[in-house]
Amino acid sequence: MKISYYTFFVESGYQLLAMLSPLNVWSHFKELRSNQWLPYDQLVEIRWKKLKKLLHYAYEHIPFYRQLWNGCGVNPLKFTSINDLRDIPVITKKELKRAQDNDEFLLGNKGGYEYAFTSGTTGERFKIPFSFSGFQKKYANHLRQVYASGWRLGMKSATLHYSGHSQFKGKYSGRSEDREPFMNFRETALHLAHRRRVLTPYFETYSGNDMFPRQWYDELKAYKPYLFETMDFNLLVLKDYIDRNGLEKLSIPITYVLGTYSPSLRNALEVFFNTELFNRYSPHEIEGVAFACHEHQGMHMAIDSYHIEFLDSHHQPVRPEEIGFITVTDLDNYVFPLIRYQVGDLGHYKEGLCLCGRGLPLMGDIDGRARDLFTLKNGEMIPPSKIAAVLQDEPAVTLFQLIQNDEGKITVFIVPNENLFTDTTKEQIKRRLNMLLGPDEKIMLVRAEHIALEKNGKCCFVKRDMSACSN
């Protein structure tokens, strides 16, 4: 593809900044972009060298980790392979927040950092400090992700995030502390280099207000971005609005959807928007963990920047394709090291490498949030992605929400496509849910005009109860 003069100008500017100033994003990006084509064995070696260095630093300089590991009789200075990392305890947001409140990371003695805030969707919300150097490495990881889709700096882009996203500086959340780290640098880069148009998020507590998709449609139609990034809920709302009003369809070359669709819904959306759908895994505190390429065999795990594990409830590794709790070690953040950090998400990894030739191993799309696992009467636990797929596979369903209460009862709220939805549809959905969850589960289907959104503006298609997603 022939690049524009603007893209050439922006990329040359980034390269010049990396040569003449502390703004060395382009240098990190070039290294990461080169790394992805290395053989898997070489990438594993890069990961191990970075991990050893991080463990040594954390043990010698971070009281939280030194006390935790000494208490378990573990000395990471003696580790000889990455498998030894399993002797280190897994940590959670709750433990990190307590340690941060007690200054067990010695942040009081450090300077030059700014905070990124987690959204709070997977549990307790807390803040992660980044140095400017560390922030640039995360930004470089982000660039590697989106360059894999064919987008480049200087091309038009648009984003449609949830109302609690830090980019809105608390405008919709009411939290004055909501900001991205190094906000001025970030906003300048996104405006000039990414040519990013930020759409107004859905900031009401329920779906159903056409004011929002009307604005999205008008702006996207006028701006014509090459890349559009949004949440799974928003794209479904936009499609429904276009359908109901008989509007001219949009054509968007690249769409990043931060969520998981069933294969049939994914294909339908690609046809409808004349787009290629991509996914990436980038929680606020660990930007750039995994990304899809044009082969769409899964998401490439950035093992040159992170060590990613998939663990069972006893913190033991699961098998390929088996769903586990995603646990991440950030190999680059020395201000606030995250070592065996359980994010709160569910996922699975895949055997083998991608046909694209990248040496980075593969994981599947996210299987949902750990707190929203459905527990069946037989004790089995079913991840949200499998449950959501039943409704996503049904063209007669516009939006939906499945809620399991503390007693195990499951209520399915369905916003139907009135032109397609029939009593037969309803019975088919219930039958498929019973096949997945078991015939003894109490399932009640309810036709609804809207579904509830979380306080941070995100949508939980599958969740344990109304209070479980209240953070």
C-alpha cells in the first residue's frame, strides 16, 4: 500500500525525535516490530533475560516483594529457568492496593511518574504509576499492535470508548482524578499523529437512547476514519440504529473491537460494516499484551514485554485451549513492578505458531471476567464467552444480558429485533442455553426494551448479579 506524504512526515518526525530527544518511542517500536519476526526460541531467551533482571531488581529494591518471597522461602536470585517463577505467589489488585497504601513500593522516594487508573470492571479500581520512559514503551507496544492491522501513523482514526475511560478526564464519571498518564504528550500524539476523532461515549445507565448512535453515525460518515476502535456493545448499537433507520451503511477498513464475539456475529459485522475486525488485549495497567494479525488465528502474545500465564483456581498452569485465569508479569515497569499479577480476566492459549510467520505465541480472545463465571448446580463453572455466544449467534437478538443471582437463578434479558424475533426463537435460545448449562438450571427469558450498563459505562453481557459489576 502506498503511504501518504502525511504518514511519511509523521513517521520521519517520530524517528527524528528518537534521535535527538528523550522521546524515543520510535526506537522502542522498531525494536518490538523487529522482535516479532524472531524465532520463538529467541523471543523466549529475550523474555528470560528481562525476567531475571526484573526479579533481581524487585527483590533488592521493593520491600513488598522481598517480604512476600522471603515469607514463602523463595529466593528469585537462584532461579535457573522461567518455570521457577511458579514458586512465587500470585498477586491480586487488592494486595497491590494495600501495599501501595502502605508505601511498600517506596513510591514516596521516587519521582517523575504519573498514574494510570484501571477501569474497575474486573474488581477494585486502583492506580498504576509509570515513568515517562515506561510510558513510552507501552505506547510503542500499542503501535506494534495497530500496525499489524495495516494502519500507520498519519492515517485517520476514531475511538468510541466507555464513559469512565480516563481520556475523558472525569467528564462523564464525575471522578476528577480520571486522567491518562502524561496527558499532554498523549493528546498531542493522538491528535496530530493518529489523527484521532474521539466520539461521545454512551453515558446513560441504560441502552436505548438513539441520540448516541445518531451522533456516532454522522461523525463516522463525515470523517471516514481508516481505523475505528470501540467496545463490543457500541458496535451492536450502531448496527441496530443503521438497520432500523434504513441508513446508508458505513465502510470502515479496520475496526478494533475490545471484546469477544462469536464467529458468526463477527462475520456478520465484518460484512455489514465492510471492515476487517481485529482484537487486542490491553488493560490500562499493562498496555500491549496481545494483538491479532490478518491471519486471525488468535492474538499474538508480546512475550518480549510480558510473561503471560493461564492458571487454574489452584494457580497451576492449564492446558492449551483450556480456560484459565490470566496472570501477567510486566517486564518493563520498574516503578511499580507487576509480577505474577492476576488481572481478573479469563483466557486460553493456543498451541503452535501463526501462519503469518511471527514468533510470538498465540492466545485466544478474552473469555470474560473471572468474577462473572457462572457456577452450575453440579459445581461446573462456565465462562462468559461461551454463554454469550448462544445469544450472539441469534440474528433475532439485538442486545442481551444474562444475570445469575446468588441462588443460581439465571435471567436472560433480550432486546429483540422485532422483524425476526418469534416464539420459536425464544424456545431455541432456551434450548441452547440448557444444552450448555444443563437441563436443571433455572432459566427465565425476558423481553426487554433496554439493558443496564455499568457505572463506568461498560456493558456486561454476562454477569453474576446486579451488584457484581458495580465498581
